[in-house]
Amino acid sequence: MGLLSTLIIGRQNGFRARIRRRVFGAASAVTQTDDPPPPPAEAALGLSPEAPKNVTPPEGYEVVLHREALMPGGITEIIIAGRAIAVANIGGTFRASASSCTHAAPCPLGEGELEDGIVTCWVHGWQYELATGECLTSPDAPLTTHDVQIVGDAVCVRI
Ligand code: FES
């Protein structure tokens, strides 16, 4: 392991270490040991944290996401209990609705564009108000909405 890490990151006082210290400061100094390095934090890798497993959701709800997995303005599709659910973070408030566009299901609204609480289907542009499920393009074709509760770090959706 020592030879491999030397090949990858260089010697402790080598040229690459001097560049790292100059660019990132002394805190970036790499110590070489035969122990494997700790796994990088999920956020540092650009990965979303997993849905918490140690949370008991309210009755009728399912844990669908970690609250930090979806930043404000984000929307995603979750498949849970056999249903496709669009979950959105609208300025810190989580909303959930059926993910299938009512124009020509099953086009996934969880892959649509979210702006000011309105999701636009990427296929033909129908728009929906996620807080109410109202279809702004065709009022007789609303979405089913789902209640959301936050428990600790868990986003829980009523199924
Ligand atoms: S399928 Fe969504 S707008 Fe047509």
C-alpha cells in the first residue's frame, strides 16, 4: 500500500507535496501510512447522503430521502411502494406528488424543470403547481399530491 500511495500521491516531502502545501496550505500535508485512508465524505464526492435508516416515519409515511439529498430548487423521482413520486425542495419546503405527467403518462415529472414551485414537463411543457397539484396547462388534469413530513434528517412522504 505504501508503494501504491507513493506512486499516486507522491512522497511526503516530494515535489507534489510541496505544490499541495503551497496551494492548499499545511493542512493538506499527506501522511503516508500502511493504513487505508478513511473514505471521503459523501458530500466531498458529490454524492447525495442516503435516506436515514434509523428513523421511524409517521404512520402511513415512508422515508424517501435524506433532507440534504435535495437542495432548494431540486426535484427528483423516487420509486417507493411501487409508485413513482416526484419530490421537490421548494425554498426549503419539501413537496411530493405523483411523478407521471397527466398529459401522457408515464413521463416523469421528477425529471422536469422546477421553478418557483412549478414543475414543467420536459416532453410537451405542461406545467403543475406542486403545492396543490393544480395543472396550469389543463385544469381538469391535476396531479395527486402527497403529504410530506420531516423527521430528523428524513423526508417522509405519505403513500
Ligand atoms: S407528457 Fe408531459 S406535457 Fe406531454
